Amino acid sequence: MGRAVTQPQQITVLGATGSIGLSTLDVIARHPERYQAFALTGYSRMAELEQLCVRHRPQFAVVADQASAGRLQAALNAAGLPTRVLVGEDALCEVASHPQVDAVMAAIVGAAGLKPTLAAVRAGKKVLLANKEALVMSGALFMQAVREHGATLLPIDSEHNAIFQCLPGDYGRGLAAVGVRRILLTASGGPFRETPLDQLEKVSPEQACAHPNWSMGRKISVDSASMMNKGLELIEACWLFDARPSQVEVVIHPQSVIHSLVDYVDGSVLAQLGNPDMRTPIANALAWPERIDSGVAPLDLFAVARLDFQRPDEQRFPCLRLARQAAEAGGCAPARLNAANEVAVAAFLERRIRFPEIARIIEDTLDREPSAAVENLDAVLAADARARALANDWLNRHGR
């Protein structure tokens, strides 16, 4: 008997020109019989988006403004491509929820990714979640939408994908029901893990973005240096796996070979290991429950030679403490934490503030108003906007 011919799965890549987007397209291109790019979206890197469209021939491309759309459409028409260029947030939501789409890679950085990611969830898609801010901001609302609309949510962060791989398939019954005691979230410690505390006042954006193990965009690189990235991941882990903040322990592991661990009540600890390359979690989520080649080299344990572990120092990494407090407070606190952090990181990258002031801005923003419950998406967006205003107020008060 011959094999049934199946059509390639149609994939929308939200944030195609970023690090995760490019890694996703690399994996897709390795398996043209399985996957096809349906829509690619970009924000500022228009030349790169044009090249990606020429290579992957999507049905749609989405950009931020009309002028960029006109130029891109003209270039794609001249290249003989049928790709239609759309504009704005509504178009992002449209390509995320399109009836022909099978899976959506949600890789737009920051709060901007929330609405299109939710659109994919509400359309019942297979959602590959790389945008951690979406879940940090809207937590309960997001997970409720996943359940209500029958979406499949697969984590792409290397840590959450590792946890997902170390949990039994029926972990949705509850961590206690499947015998889980703790989730151990690993962190590299970033480039400032051993920098003397008094020197952190002087570090530059370039130093913050020089991650020892991972190649990432500038915003997440700064978050990794401050360990806010791990704080956001702690909040994300609580929602993804229905864990209490006290069940999630952060462990500094400088080699970034163990991506996270799950500790069971019988004393077993399961870990997922691999070279630090995002194509592994991307391929794992794309093909789940199957396995496909990702292009990542096999792990050479003899070259790694040793694995080290340290307890994180909250004096060095106050953002980790602030994130844990926001996780415990709940309500709109995580959305406000994330918003203040986005404003502070942007100011640091523009050399308007010093590195330790990122945490000071976030703490000031959180301290100025109590956390309130969030009943709907509008309340989340209002909390986000208010926290951005407070963070910008700090910058103005301090003459930045």
C-alpha cells in the first residue's frame, strides 16, 4: 500500500526577522515535505523580511506601517512573488488566526506580541509560545482562552520546553497528581554573574548583550544579564504548569547544557540536556509528539567535561526578587513588572540610565500602586499602560 500524501503544515511566524523567527525558518526549510511558511511578519528589518519572503514564498507578509508595506509589496511583485503585504496589528491577528494556518510561532518580543498570540489561541491553533511576555501579562486569561478554544500550547523557551519534555504527558491533571515536587529552572547567570557589584554601575549595553552561551536579541540579552529573563520565566512556568511560585526554584548553571529539571517525590530528578541552540526546542514543538532533525550538533559531553550549579544572589540580581514578589502578588503585578522592565531596558539600551537602575525603576513602579485583580484583557492593557507611564515618570523625575 502507498503512503497517503499529506499537505505540508502551514506555519505563521510572528516575528520572522528575530532570532527565534530565523531559527524557526531554518528548521522549516529542513523539512519542506512537512512544513510551509504561510505568513511572515516583521517590524523594522524590512530588507531581511524581503529576503525571507523571496526564500520561503509565504502567502502573506505583515509589516507595521503603510510606507514599508508599499515598498515591500513593490519589491515582491518585481521578484514575481504572489505574497500579499498587510499592515498593522489587525493584520497580525488575521494571519495568526487564518483558517488555513495549522501552527503559529509567537515570537514577537514584548507586550506587542500579546494580541496576535491570543488571536491564535482563540482560533484553536497549535501555538508555539516564544513570547513569554504574553503569558506573564495575561496569565489566567491566557490559559483560560487555551482551554476554552481547544488550542494546543507548546513552550519554546528552552527552559519551559525542557520542563515540558521532563513531565509526563498527563501533567495537566496537576503537578501533585503526577508526583512532581519541584521545578528547577536553570539560568546561565549571564555576562555579569561574577562582575564585582560596584562595577555594575559602569557596564555598557554592549557588555550586557554579550551573552556567554546564547545568541539572542538585545532586549532579551539585557533581561538575561539582569536575570529579569529568569524572573519572567518563573512567572511563565507557574502558568504553563499550574505551579505555585514556591514550587519553582532558580538554579544558576553557567554551561547552559541542562535546560531545566523536574524533581519528583520519589527522589528522581529528570533533566533535559542539549547544546544551547533554539532549534532544538523549536523542532521539538513543531513535530510534537514526534521528533525531527533540527540541524543541531549532537551534545559532546566530553567537550563539556563538567556541569556547575550555584544559588542565585538576589543582591546581585534584584530583578529576580521583584519577579518572584510579582508572581506571589498575582493580579496585574506581573503585567506591571513587565511593562516597567520594557521601559527601563529601552532606556538602558539608549544609554539614558545605568544598569542597576533597571531594577530601581521596576521597584519604584511596583511600589507606587497596589496590585489589582484583572478581569479581562482591557484591564491587563490598562495596567501595562499605567506602569509604562510610571516608569517614564521616574525617567523624567531623574532628568533622563
